[in-house]
Amino acid sequence: MGKGKGKKHRHWKIVLLAGMAVLGMTGCGKNKDAGENLIVTETRDDKIVNLFSPMEKTKPNAENVARNAFDKTIVMAEEKLGVKVAYITYTAENYQEKTYDDVALERARNDMDDIYLLNPDVVQALGEEERLLDLSELGCVENLREIVKTANTVNGRLVGIPQEVVAYGLFVNVDMFEQYGLALPETPEDLLECCKVFQKNGIETPIGANRWWLETFVFAQAYADLYNGGNIEAEIKALNSGEKKYSDYMRSGFEFLQKLIDEGYVDAKKAVVSEAIEGEGEDFLAQKTPIVMAYWGAANSETAYGAPDFNMQVIGFPSSRGQMPVVSMTGYSVCSGADHAEDALSTLDVILSDEALQVYADTNKVISSSKNVEVECIPALKPLNDKIKENVYVLATNAGMKVEQWGNTCLIVRDLLNGATVDACMEKFDRLQEAALK
């Protein structure tokens, strides 16, 4: 990934990683230049596993639930295996010209660390280069959700496994829907009708949006049939061979977004300059707008939407198959040239075991990557959780697709917000596909 694209992706990638067990690591690097500006903690233990991640290890009294949860699973591995996991930390403020992904790619290509927490496009790139070990023989794999294996398999090799699945949905003010006698939307047509009613009753912009997450509408419509029609492998194979076009899938979602913009249901000018939650959150919490989009964890956090003064529910995005969750995930991977590959694989097998994932899920209140691990969710999240349990979802990140999905779609949606035509947006997808096929 080039630097220009990396800068544009900086925020969404950190957001995606922050949704997972974002920790940090310390350890020894093989390449001094690639290791500059890393937070390093020295250790003298003989059995060391080096792990590279965006943020530092939990400090005493630090209030970071995700890192606390991950640290608990690391302790389980250290006690069971007699290893010491050394944290190597990426700090964004020290990398003005390099994103986390830039640094991770550089370090992995130089065999500098053992375990990496990677964004989907990096998992895909390093998997294609065969720089990540196949994890399919780990004992924990038997218990993984199919969604996890599908998203992280490259050329038949499982090269990444997350501790959680990040689900995105529509956050809706149920009180406002009931006030105007509206049912929660199932299809795109339902949503358009709801927005029409809201607007007629003085709600100028029914959908609060930002420049990062409008692509969730696109994914729900583009891939509802692909991921729920029973023919996933064949359809992805056709996309990767060029037999089918990504633009043919994406067009309906982009046309729908254009309709929302044309009708004034989404304020494109505001959305394109708004950060996630910061741009639309205030109006949603003040009940000035009835609909926003966000990820699962935002419903649990009081700094986001965890304490509204109204009845809130989180539902799937409207699609031809009804309400559809949109799912993304990062992954833990082991470098193919790792100095401590055997210990690294054993460490992953422990932190990704059902026992460890239960601890992680209970701490973070998230959807586990294991089909055997459940956590009691708040009532607002039940509609979204029920869909995931039924295996109804679309993937916004899939390392098996040759064209990276989440970041590319985000940027092309931004073109639409800035006035590009749907046809021009589809041409961009075609060019990306042509480049991938080469």
C-alpha cells in the first residue's frame, strides 16, 4: 500500500484495530531502521514471543478495557506455556509518514517479530506473499465461526484469527419511530419511506452520517446474496478470476446512497468532513436525528451511545434479505520467518482457545470468534446479535477477495459524497479489479 493511500486510511484502520484487542508489544527487532520509534520493553526470559501491535501493554490503573481483556489472555498463555510475550508498540505520533500498516508490512517482510495484529488488507497482502504461517492446524480452529475462517483465508490457507468479530449496525431511536407510527426498516425501500415521513414532520436530516461508515449501507446491499445465498466460494472465485465484476455488486448500494443524498436524507457535505460519532453523535443523542450507524462496542460505551435518554435498538442495515449486519475483523498472524514460530503458534492456540475467548468476551462484552463462546449483550444489541447467531451477515473484510474491500469502498464512497457520479465510482472498482488481476 502506498503512502498516499496509507494516510487516507490512517483513521479507519486505527478504528478497526481499536475495535479488537489492541495492545502493544515490546521485544527485539532484526532491522534497526524499521524498529525506530517503537516502545520497547527489555526482557531476559529465555522463551520469548515477540508481538507487534498498535498500542502499549496495559499499565497499572490504565482504563482500557480492550487491552485489559487481551492482557488477561496473554497471562493465561504465559502461565500455561512458560513463555514471556514481549510487546513491540507502534505509536502513531512518532510515524508522521508511516501508518501502522506501513510499519507492520515492513517488519513482517523483514521477519522482525513473531505475532502481529493486522488489518484485513495487510493480512491479505502478506498472505498472498506467503509471509504468514497457515494456522489451520491449531486446536482452536475447530471452534471458530465459519465467518472468521472465510474472512481470513488466503489461497486456501488460514493466515489470521481475531479474538472478536466487529459487527456494524443501524442505531435507531425507537421512540421516534413509534411517535410517527413507523416500523423499523427491513429493506432499502422501507428506509426511504421512513426518512420521507421523518422529513415531512420537520426532521431535516433523518440519517446522521460520517466519512467512514456509509459504506456499511453499500456492503449490506452489495453482498446480501453472496454471503447468504449458499454459493460463497463460487462467487468469490468468479470475482477473483474477473468472470464477475465488483462493480456489478456495488452499483445498487451506491445508487441507494445517491438517492439518500438527493432526497436530503443524508447531508453529504457534512458527512464528508465529519469524524465517526463526533460528527453525528450529538444530534442523535439530542433526538434531532433518529438514525446513525456505528459498531457493536459503541452501544456499550457511555462515551458513545451507551447511555441514551431514549429507547435505542441496533439493527442490521436494510437489504433485499432484510436487516443485515455488516461484519469486519482484524487478525492475529504468525510471521513465516518467525524466530520463535513454535512458541508463537502455541501462544495463539492458548489465547484463542474457548477458555481464553470466554474471558475476553466477558471482559469486553463482544461477539467472540468462537462459535462456542457467548456473552450476554445489552437489550439494545439483541436484534443485531440474533442475526449473527443465525449466521445472517455480510463481510466487509475478506482476505480471500483480491480487491481489498473496507478501505477501498470507504474512499470511493467519499468520492460520491464529494459529487462523483455512480458510474465514475463503478469505474474505480473496475480499475481496482483490473489491477488486482494483473
